[in-house]
Amino acid sequence: MIPAKITEWFSMTGLSIFGKAFFVHEIILFLACTIRQNFPQMIDTKPLDDISYKVMKNIIGGMHMTFRDMVRVLHAKVLCHEEKLDNPARTACCSDLMSDVLAFVNEKTVLITGLTNPHVMRTADMLDLKCLVFARGKIPTDDILETAEEQGLIVMTTKETAFTTCGLLYEAGLRGVPIEWPEGEDA
């Protein structure tokens, strides 16, 4: 009944397709704000397997994913610092080239990689990264985990490929690190 009334109203308004899309966008934002204010318990009542729930949770929650959300989305296993999983994850980057990470990442972020060597830990320390996600089911050595423990770094592993890991996290609302290109260079 409601969709039929909305369709009828749209046909009478004379709005362009862009105007209609903007109107629908505003209704969704209004509903999300109303739900957030009046029914906060609804935010975490369903598992993160449903894409519509992920999108609504991001709208309601203001696009703040936690490391615990990442574990759920990736079906990951936490190897280090499980007590920090409720902290927010704001951005992520993915690379197996630590020189690229050092060159382009300038904020505390999540690093997704398939490398499990000491270079990853030195990079994490230099950039004060918050979380390492090892893709393809990689498990770092005990030395790496000890270093992560000392650095206060959350470490997790997922069986997903790095590409799929990035896609799942992006779909759930986590965005990439903004890259600042050197002056005079184009992407």
C-alpha cells in the first residue's frame, strides 16, 4: 500500500529522477536518525551477514566500524589484543609492499597484508598502526605476535584473499586511507 502511494505521489510531483532520488535519500536519513535516537537497541540485534543490515548499521552508527565488526565480517580469528576489539576502525589500507605503506599512509589505520615478516612489524611500529589483518589464512610466527603484543597491536587472520577482505570491509562501511600524491604527480 505505501509503495503504491509513494509511486502515485512521485508521478504527480513532476520531480526529475534526481529529485526523486534525493527525496528518497532524505527519507532514509530521517528514518535512520529516528531509529538511532529512539531505538538504539536495534543497532546490534542481527548478525552482520545481511548487506542491508550492514548498510543500515553504518547509517545509524555514523560509519564507525569497530575491530569486533571486522572480525564478524571477515570471519577472522583474533591472535593478539582481543580486549581492544571495541575500539573504532576508521580506515584501512592493503599492501604487501611495506615501502608503499610507508610512502602513502599517514594515519593510524588497519593494514591488510599477506606478509608475515619482521618488516610488517617495523612498518606498523613506525606508523603507529592499530590493527594487522593477515589474509589468506596466514599465521605469523611467535616472534611477530610477541612484538605485536608489546606494540599493543591487534592482530587477526582471515582465510579470505586480500582482495576479498578489502571488498568485504568496504561493503561493511570501512573506507581506504586517503592518499596524498606528491606535488606535480597525477594518479
